[in-house]
Amino acid sequence: MYDRGDLVRAYLGAQGEGFGGYFPDSATFNAALRAHHEAMLDGLGQLFGVRLDMDGVGSFDNRVLFMLFSSTARSFLAIRTPWSGFLESSLLVKKIEDAGVNGQHVMAASERIEQLAAQSRQTHLDMLDALAAALLGDRSDATFSADDLRALGVEVVGPNPNDYPLYED
């Protein structure tokens, strides 16, 4: 079943900024994945009776809430750690381990930063969920099946990364 949390995740994925399974070096896969997220967002939006953009949320009050929703989504997507973006870090980890006490401090701080980032991500998702509930009003607890989405022409299964080159020049 699909609920408002899926609507929020589809919105985040449709932004094309790393959330939702994107690969850093695969433009073709990422384009297909973004199209999938956009289709899910559109389909779920139709089922919930809302379009998550300034014109599609309805009333003035909802447009005000949507400003915070979209700002919260941008904030969520901006959360990074010093290790963000590294595809392979074994050499770097080895060098840090070789740095003795300073390396231990780096690793301890890295772990703490990752924990705080994970907490921040979850808190952002909690806030996005609450804002989505406010935007949806009496439809906020609705759920829909994969068949409901398919009836709208939405393929609920995303693209398979094995069908795309994941490292492109």
C-alpha cells in the first residue's frame, strides 16, 4: 500500500538531487530513475487529489504550508557529511588509521557526524510527513494500491540499475 510517506519520498526523489537511489556517475540511469519518481509523484498526487507545487496545493493556507514543505525538502536534500560523495574510501580510511591518535579523532568525529546527519534526515522526514498531512487534510490517511497506480498508467517498479551503464564517461 502507498501512503502519504510514499508521496513525500516520491517528491524528494523527483527533485533529482540524490535521494531515491541515484548513482553519481550514470546519467542514463538517473534520467530513467527521475522519470520514475516523477511518474510516482504524479500518480500519487492524482490519487491524493493534490499536486505538490505552489499552484497545485490549493488554498492560500496550503500555499503557505507548501513554502515550508519545499524549503524542508531542500534542506533534507542538502544534508551531507565529510564522507559524502566518496564511492571508494579504503585508501583514505587506511591513511586516517595510519595517523594514530589524530586518525582516531577523525574517525570518532566522522561517526558522530554520520549519526547526527541520520538524525537530521529522520527529523526532516518527520517534518515533511506532518506538513504533507496538513496539506492533504482529510485525505492524509488515505492509502492506495499498486493497482490504483497502474490504473493511472504508472509503473510502480523503478528502473533496474543492471539495465544501465553505472559508470559513464
